[in-house]
Amino acid sequence: MADTTVGITRGLGWLLFLAGVLALGGLAIYALVIDDEAPLYIKLGVGALYGGLALLLLSVLRQQLMARKTDKYKDIQR
């Protein structure tokens, strides 16, 4: 019973965390695009930050998916 509860709460926690990050990140990007008074270097810096984070996330996701195909321990039960 404890394992199921831990799995559900962990999944729900990650879901809420990612939803909040996406919502706030999207709002920040929208505000920077709309705001005419923000300097160009701030807009470029924030764009580079979010772009870099997105590339890192995609590279880790791709690496995990590739490793999953050749994982010889994936069918082992604990």
C-alpha cells in the first residue's frame, strides 16, 4: 500500500511542479515579448536561458529513451 501511495503522490507532485513551471515560464516569455520597454539584451538573455533549458531537457529525454531500448535489466522485478 505504501508503494502505491508514494508512486501516486510523486507523480502528482511532478505533474503540479511541471504545470507551474510551464505556466510561469510561459507568462514570463509572453510578458517579455509584449513589453516594449524591456531592453533587447534582457529579451535575448531570457530567450537563451529558456532555449538552453529546453535543449538540455530534450537531450536527457532522448538519452533515456535510447538507453531504455538496450537496458538488459528492464524486465527484472524487485
